[in-house]
Amino acid sequence: MQAEIISVGNEILLGHIVNTNATHISQRLRELGIEVCYHISVGDKAKKLSSVLKEALGRSDIVITTGGLGPTVDDITIETISKVIKKKLVFKKKIYKKIMDHFDHRKIEMPPINRRQAYIPGGSKDLANPVGTAPGVIIEVNGKVLIALPGVPAEMMPMMADVINYLRDRYPSKATIESRIIKVVGLPESATCEKVQDLLKTEGDVTVGIYPHTAYVDLKINAKARDKKAAYRLIDPIEKKIRSRLGNFIFGTNDETLEGVVGELLATAKLTICVAESCTGGLIADRLTNVAGSSKYFTMAYVAYSNRAKISQLGVAKKAIERYGAVSSHVAIAMARGIKRIAKTDLALGVTGIAGPTGATKTKPIGLVYIALSTPADETWRRFNFIGDRLTIKLRTSQAALDMVRRYLKEKSSE
Amino acid sequence: MQAEIISVGNEILLGHIVNTNATHISQRLRELGIEVCYHISVGDKAKKLSSVLKEALGRSDIVITTGGLGPTVDDITIETISKVIKKKLVFKKKIYKKIMDHFDHRKIEMPPINRRQAYIPGGSKDLANPVGTAPGVIIEVNGKVLIALPGVPAEMMPMMADVINYLRDRYPSKATIESRIIKVVGLPESATCEKVQDLLKTEGDVTVGIYPHTAYVDLKINAKARDKKAAYRLIDPIEKKIRSRLGNFIFGTNDETLEGVVGELLATAKLTICVAESCTGGLIADRLTNVAGSSKYFTMAYVAYSNRAKISQLGVAKKAIERYGAVSSHVAIAMARGIKRIAKTDLALGVTGIAGPTGATKTKPIGLVYIALSTPADETWRRFNFIGDRLTIKLRTSQAALDMVRRYLKEKSSE
């Protein structure tokens, strides 16, 4: 069973947009155990699309196109498909009514040009578009399945759910591919790799890959099996091995975020937190409040960018700044203490550092960061030397700060 | 002149990563006026890669591959190229030395496996990799140019600069394609489209496209001409027309950000700003401090998430919250006043709203936001009804707040 994705559109070949459609469709097909063998992008040109379609139908069992379903003459996918598979276009009243309803609903008169979208190749099944006017099309050609979807991701993605249902019925005995992502923080890619190198695997029914991001590393386990349960039986022992190697460097799985994990730990422990930020400029508070329900444990943050703000608002001693510098463990601790006194929370973070590109001194390079965490029982601080541009250093600092909170809460919960 | 990009790697077809390499290479080739006709992604399988390579060399003048240059047996690009073009692999001492230096520099012993990367097809020119160990390769095959680059974007991108220089020398008379992006804020895509519909154009030497983002809209003008100057002569009059239609809704061009534009206006006017945030949770301060040098005009921000924080820290009247609610123009203004009194800045923003998914009431839906701006001369506030999930509402709110500051500063600077 081999699938192929054809993306139609000049804007892809011009580099105006990144082809995320092919990525999304590949991910969804993997759920059914269907292997994708090619992604092809081609412009809005009938001759080229036609030859690509013929080649794809010659070598693959399932061919999915995206793009070129709009109402204008530039949108050539449906017409080209009709010619390639030799099925004339047929006007569908039902589709036409839906297109008219779409405009009625928005109290706009339907441009006559949109009538074109009600034509689909004879013998094909149409797929409703919940967002736009272009219907999708599924058609069987000599035992192969050809599917045309719109190029706008917000339209394509819900329609892809219908495609998955269709293919699941069409190929009922197919295997499934399940994935689990193990998320690692506080350990660079190379060090993570060293610890799990022997488990990495790119071929076969079970694969294990390593995917570095700016402030965390993903380890991804994929397993192909006859059903979900069987796939997880392959995944579980590998996850266990990875966990035994990486321990507390693992902060979550799949689409969990560090701020989400920290939020859950805070809510469970019924503890509150506040933040005093300098170099991160509000990013830690922003991330904490990205979590729905964060008002349960987060009440306030203070971004003290200037020395004056640190002194007047957080009560950092002017002498401490003069003696140790604004970027020092002393000031980080004083910032945490200051905001905690004001906010009356259980925990408080104080963060100070040099995000660059300027501000470095002989003894204090760009990327030098101090993070202090004040808890009901104690105060701790850590020094970091981050590498990267301004935004990278801000992100890595926010990650390290949230990770200090996570580690504290994890330890506390296991007491 | 037709180019084609072949991306090699299972991780693309599995949907693990988005193929941004093809996008980047397309953008760079456009600078030389080279048209990209196909993007192909194929797995780490010699047979499939071999047939894709043969087809590409048959129909395109320039073929660029990415990926599959690593040291492991899964990395098959160089070997497959060598077989397809019938040029034996040759061991290159110079490359080998570079690979050894790479490991020496990091004080790591070179794994023997990396020796493999010192082999390239006979007659090819190698491209230095400034970041990793895999060299790139350029080889001429029957008048066509075949180029192999690594798949890691951080390695590929600097090497692509060398490729551009090579191709510029190789095809000296080529035309150039230049682009200009006009950035629009405060006007939805549909309304933007209405105003410039007759200028949009997808075919020909000059194209104009509209690209919506979560909190702004891009209008992109591309022009193909014999040189930069000629291209800009095509672009300029269209930009002028767009500007006359959209006026102050345009906040910048190309890669400018709204926070960067606001920062420049503040620095030029020698004015300072502070922020009191509720629903945005620190995002506005985070964005302001993403700009290098922001400490010139930004000194502090306060994230007052709870009512208590608004009252105790910003001096918002408890009665105002009781009478009008925390999400009200009264509270937004009081927040701006409160932080301004503390920070002693020229400008202050106060932002309060409901980011969701909970917190809505009968009269106050999710997405309701009040933004107040306090200036030396006056106080203004605006109400917004944003649509979207929590993060979208936070982003759109931060955008609207920064845009209020931009509009104030623009007006002031033209006085």
C-alpha cells in the first residue's frame, strides 16, 4: 500500500508558503499504517500537473492532491484530473446549493465565478468543505483512490478527517502506526543522544528518532502493528528503557508543554507562583498564562527591566546591584524575594541575565543568566550560560526557569 | 531555465518534519530569476531516489538535493548520485582533514564512521559545511548542474549562499526576481482584499498576492526583471497604489515586526512606555523586549492577573471592579494610570479582557478586550471582540495594543 501526495500551487514553488499540507496528510495516513512514498509539488500548470498525476496513478495506490480547487481560471486541479482519468465534469446541484448557502450566510452575493466549483468528475464522491466553498473529491480509478482537497490548511484539515474515515472503510484490514513522543528538557541533543544512541532506529516496524528543538528535545517512537494495542505493546518497553536512562530530564509526552506540566503540578499541589523577570521581559508570565485555568495558581508578575524598577518596585538593594551587578545571583534572589513579598505566593521566580546583542562586559558574556527560586522552605539559584540570539536566550531562560519549578514540585510530590 | 528540488528523508514522508528546506531554496533561486518547477520528497531508499534523480536530470537544468549526506548507512544520497551519474566516489584528503578538525575542535574523538563523508563523486566540487561534517557537492552532468546539500537547515542555509554565488557565475545573464512585502495591521484579510482586489495578480512578470496571518496580513509584490533596479521600477508604482488604498493600516515592509516599528518610533520620539497586562499575561512586554535595545524606552511591566493584584499593586479602585467588572474600560484606564504613576513613563498601556476558554459571562463573551493608552496629553480606550482560542486572543490583543501605540506615535510625529 503506497500513497503519494501532490501539492498544486505556484506559491509553494516560489517559496511563499511552506508546504505543511503534505506534512499533515502524511501524519494522518500514518494512523492507518499507509506508507507515503512521495511528496510532489507542482505549479498551477495543466501540462505538468497532468504528467505528475499520470505518474502517481501508475505507481501509487492512493494519490491525494491539495490546492487548485478555487473558483478562478488559475485553479486547474479538477479539470486536469477530469482529463487524466477521462471522466467528464458534471454539474452537481447539491454542491451548488451549498456554495450559495455559504454566501447567503455571510450576506454576500455569490460571485458568478463560484458556480465553477459545483462541477466534479462523473462518478466521484464529493467531500463537504466546512470552512470554504471548494468541495473535495474522491474517485476510484482502476482500483486506485484519487482524492482532491483544497490547499487552504483550515479547509483541508477537517476534510482530511473524512478522508481517513473513507480510507479506513476502504482498506479495513490495514495496520496502524502509533507514535509516542518523549519530551526532554535540560539536556542538550548530543547528551540526550549519547544516553539513548543504541535505541535509535530508522528502519523496520519500530523506529526511534531524536528531534532537537530550541529549548527541548523530542524522542519519537513509532510502531507499526495490526492495531493500536499491539502498537503500544511495541512502544511501551522502549519508552520504559528511555525513561530509565533519562529519568527526570523527561518532562512530558506527546503534545504536553513545560508550562502545562508546571501548571498541573502547581494546581495539584495547591501552590501559587509569581515571577519577577528582567531579561525574559515577560515571557515566563506569558507562557504560564498560555495555560487555560492558570489564574488558579498565577496571580501576578513583574517585569523589572531597569535597575530603578528592580530597586523601587522589588526592593532590591541598590548596594547589591552596585557590588554584584544587576546580573548576579544576589539580585536574582532579591527579585524573587521582592515579588514574593508583594504577591504573597508560595513560590517565586527571580530572573536576571544578558539576552544580548549588547550589554556584555568582560566578566559577564551574552547569555549569562541567573535564576532564583524561592519556596516556602528555601531559596535556590542557578547560573546558566546560554548560546544563541536574543530570542533564543529569552526562550532558553524561560525554559530553564520553568524547569526549576517543575523539578522542585516533582521532588516535593514524591516526598 | 528550470530547477527542481529533491528532499531526501523518511522523516519528511512520515510527517515528522515540515520541509522548510525546499521553501528556502526556492526563495533563494528566485533571486536569480530561476524558476523552480518541482519539489519532490523521497525516502532514504536508493531505488526510488535513483529514479527520481534520473527523471529530474532529464527535465530540469538545475537539480538540488537536500538530506542523506550523514555518516550512517541510511545516508544514501552521495552514493546514489555517484551511481546515477556514473562517477566513482573519490576519497578527498582535504575534506577528511576538515571533518577531523571539526571533532578536534569539540574535543571529541572522531567516530570512524565519519570517514565516509570524505568521499565525493569524481569531478565534483565540494562545498564547505560551516556547521556540521557533511560537505556539499556541485557537479556538472551533460550541461546540467546537480547539487547535493545536507538536510539540517542550519547547515544547508549558509551553504546555499555559496550555491547562489556559483549559479550567478554559471548563468551570468539571468534575470532577477525581487519581492516587497507590505504589512497590514488592524484590517482583516477580507477587508484588505476588498481594497486591493483589482491589484492582485498571480500570472506574469509582476505578481501581487495576499497572505493572511493570525494578527496581520501580508501583501507581497514580486517582479521579474533583468536586474534589481528594473524590478523595483515595476514594484514601486504598485506599492504606491497599495499605500494610497490602505494608508495607516500599513505598519511596515518585508521582515519588520510591529514591536520593532513601535520601538523605533519610541526611540526616535525619545518617549518611554510601560505596560499593565491582565489577559495578555506578559505577552506585550515580551514582544516589546524582543527588540534589541528596548531598554532605551521600556523599563517595566506589571502582569496583574488577579483582581487583588490590580487593586493592591496598580491602585485600581475596588469599587470600579465591583461596579464595572475587571473587564471594562474603567479598569483598563485605571491599570494604565496605575502603572504610569509607578513607572513614571511618557506612555502606558492597560489591558484587560477574557482570553478564554472559561471566564465568559452573559454580557461579556470570550474575546472581549479593553485596551487603554495613557499619553502625556490624554487617555483613550478601545473595545475589541476577538475571535479565536486562548493563544490567538492573547496574540490579537497584544497586536491591537501595540498598534494603538503605533498610531499615536505616527500621528504625533506628523504634527
